[in-house]
Amino acid sequence: MLSPVWIDDVDAEAAIAESKRLWGPDGAVSYADEYPHSRCLVGELKSGRFWIRGRGSSWKAAFADAEARKIKASRRRAAH
């Protein structure tokens, strides 16, 4: 397991608010240690499952990735 990383509470609160604005009450954020360069995850929490809409090295980058995925321009988009 990786060592704990501090997440700025103010940034996390702003990310939660932005996810709620974009995806309604299901909007959520997560932090994943298994992705070394894209640990900030944004998306929706539905029926106990987190659906990733964007990921990045910061909350800002994660939301930019989510926006790019909407227009199918994300570099992380699956090939299938």
C-alpha cells in the first residue's frame, strides 16, 4: 500500500460540489492509489458502484478529462 497522501479538504469539497452540479445527487469524487498519475476520480455513485467520468492528477484535470470524454476526445477513452 502506498503512503497516505494529503488531500486538501477545500479542494475536495469544491470537487464534490462541482460533481453534484454536473451529475446531480449522484455526483461523487474518489481518490485511487492504484493510478499513480491520475489519482483524482470524478463521476457518479449509483447503486453502490462508482462510475468514473474523468480522472486526472488533480481535481481540475479530472473534470477536464470528464469534459473531453463527453466529446470523445479523451486520451484515456477505451478503444472498444
